[in-house]
Amino acid sequence: MQVHTIDLEFQGVENGIAVFLVEGPDGLVLIETGPESTRERSLEGIRAAGFSPDDIEAVLVTHIHLDHAGAVGWWAQQGKTVYVHEKGAKHLIDPSRLEESARMVYQEEFDQLWGALPPAPEEHVHVLSDEQTVSVAGLGVTALDTPGHAFHHLCFQIDGIIFTGDAAGARLPGSDYISVTSAPPQFHLEEGLKTLARLEALQPKSLFLTHFGEVEDPAAHIADYRRAWELNAQFIKDRLEEGMDEDSLRIAYQAFQMEQAFRENLPTEMWKSFQTINHTDMCADGIRLYWERKAKESTT
């Protein structure tokens, strides 16, 4: 098995969003599709690796957020089998609600960022459950139900390698800073910790992060990410208990992240890349909503 990492160069950012072309004994598997706005770039990357997009047997997406699965509909329309979490399948078949909610967030920037959301023909969408293994391109691919970032999130394990989507955070090449992927609305502290414990117990040989690329020391990365996951969740909790409002919380969280990033000697340009792929405002909102739900639950 060989893994080709294709950089989608999303919004001009290098090493921000990847798709993975996995070369098996009987063909090719594409893991993640990226946004529809970057589809041509992904096709160029496949051809640059020496293959034709027609050679791809199946497409697997870790979850349905647009930076991971926005182009799924196009691939399914080409007749490719798409594998996804059961909770995400209906939104690929009919992406109207997904698009509506995303347009509310991104407004006039939506089309430039993400492009169209073509629907995936239902007959080409297949759901995977936890620990289910499918054979594609001569490879055994095992799905792992891995909530924390989202409740429709799968990681994919192939021969001791795990493709983590957003379950293990964002770490761009050239820095030790890890950005916590906590976009709303489904960030969940405890579920994320369970996911990290599960990934750790599997003792993978390497991880492939959609943001971005291969991690060759999985144990150290998971330990680092666990600390960041807990630290940043606690920071938001403390600020809420101090009575900080939503706008101030976003500013405080960005400052807290910048402190962590530059302590790790993160280059200024790379900070801009992190803000493009995993903006601190969005991450602060996700953690805030989690704590607000917890507070509401405790009073009912």
C-alpha cells in the first residue's frame, strides 16, 4: 500500500487541506474529497501521481463538513461508491439543509470558499458502522466511530495506518503547534477524550491528518492533542464562568491560541494558514456551545 498526499491548496494555503490517494493491490481509494471549489486541484493531483480519476474504485469521507466532503456529490455522480457515517449519508444525498446552514455562517463568502454542493445519487452512497470492514481496491478498510469533533465522524484504519479526519486535530508541517478542531455544533469534550483513548490503544504506525499529512509519532501526537483538547476547553469554561460575552470570548480565545502557537515558534504566515482552515472564532463558538448545553442540562 502506498499513500499519496494531495495538497488542495485551499484558498491559496499550502499544506492546509489534504486528500489521500491510497494505492492498493487492485486499484485506488480516495480518502476525503475536499470542497467542491478545490475539485479540479484534486484531479490534477491524482493525475500528477500518475493515475486517472477513472481508476478510483471508492471514496471514503471521515465526515460531511465541507472542507472534507464538499465534492462527494460529484464523485458519486461519476458512479463512484462513497462510504460515510450513517448519520451523514442523508446530507450527501440531499445537501440542501447542509448548504442552508453553511450559507448562514459564511454568507457572501460561501461560493468562493466551498463552491456548489452537488447531490450524491443514493444508490452510490453506502454507510459504514463502527468496526465494519470493507474490501476496496484489495485493501481491508475498517471504520472507527470517533465522535468528539462531530457525531457523524469516522476514522479509517488500513494496515495499521489511521486516517483521522478531524479526530486528532490540525498540525501543519513545520511546527509543533496543534490546533484544536472544535467547530460547532457538535464539539463534545468527553466523547473526544474517549476517541483519543481509542486511537491510542490501537497503537497505529502512523496517522494521516486531513490538516495536514502524515504524523510518524502517533503516541506523542495523541498525547499532545489530549492536553490541548482539555486545556482549551477549560479556558473557555473559565471565561464563561467569569461572565465573558460571546464576542469577548472569541478575542480571548484567539489571544490564548496565539500565545500557544508562538511559544512553539510558529511562523507568522503559518498562523494565517491555521486561521484559514480552522479559525479561532469558529473553534471558540464550538466549545462555548458545548459548555452552554452542559449548563442547561444541569438545570433541567
